[in-house]
Amino acid sequence: MVEIEKELEGDRILIRVIGEVDASSSIKLDQELSEAIENNHKKILVDCEKLEYISSAGLGVFMSYIQVLEKKEIKFVLYGLSDKVHNVFEILGLDQLLPITGSKEEALQIVNEG
């Protein structure tokens, strides 16, 4: 079961992912990311501090947006992943395709560059 909270912070949107993202709950994550992109948010932060588990379906959601984010020049950063969740991103090489930081402060530095 996943809970997703959204918060506008000035010119950026914060998406907080809480709980577990599996095959059934990944649909909710997909909807929230899609909505943020469709609403032309150019800076998207994804808070994963309370993300306990992510399945391949959940990872697939992030993978499906990589080209869209680049094409629309959206600054996108994930932060606060637990070691267990971060390892899953590393195994699939997603840590090479998406910016991942340890803290919100580091994530803000990335989205505010340029």
C-alpha cells in the first residue's frame, strides 16, 4: 500500500512517497508523476524517505518518464532512499539515469542549478 502526498513549494512540486510501491500501487505513483508533468512543473522532487519497498513495476514507472523529463527539460530528483531501496535502483542502473541524493537540501541544489 502506498500513500502519496503532494506539496507545492514555490516553483517546484514535492511528491512524497510513503509505504510500498508494488504492481497495484505503482498505478497511483504513475498518475501522480504524470499529473505533475502535465501541469508543466519544471522542478519535481520525489521524497522517498518513507518509501519502504519498491517493486520492478514501481521502478518501471520512473523508467517510463526518463525521456519525457529530458524532452520537457524538467529537473527531477529522488532523495532520501533507504539503503535497501537504493540498492534496487543501483542493480537496475537507474541511479545512473536519474539523479538520486541523500537529502532534500542536496536535491534542491540540483533542481535550482542553472
